[in-house]
Amino acid sequence: MKLPQAIPLKPCTVSWFALLGLTTITYELSARAPGQALMALVLGVMLVKAHLIVSDFMGLRHTRLLWRIVMAAYLAVVGGIIAFTCLTA
């Protein structure tokens, strides 16, 4: 008797499942009392999700290093601005 073979998952599918998990984590964290540590954690999860989207769904994982640096810098600047405005209030 042969066992069925596992279906190979594409990287985009794995990223999609990771995004679902990270979104669930963010949703669960939103039910807690607000605080600076919680805000920093949610911001960190958001940056991880943004990196997954840029790498896999925008297709920048296999492009030149310059484009990956540009997008990483963009995420760092936007994340920094959001962190500054939320965590200094």
C-alpha cells in the first residue's frame, strides 16, 4: 500500500499561511490593554508582514540587491515614523 505524497507548497503559499498567522497574532494582541510595549510588538509584527509581502508577493526576493535595499529602507523609514508618532504620544 502506497502512502499519498505530500503536496509541495510554493513559497507564496507558505508566506500566505505565515501572513494568516501573523494577522491572527495581531488581532489577539489588539484585545489587550494598550501600552508602549504592546504597540512596539504590533509594529514589529507589521514590519515582518510587510517584508513578507514585499519579498514574495511583489517578487523582490530574486531581484537585484539595490531594489531590496530600497524597499527595506522604505519599510524602516515608515516603521520609524509610525513608531515615533505612536510611542512618543
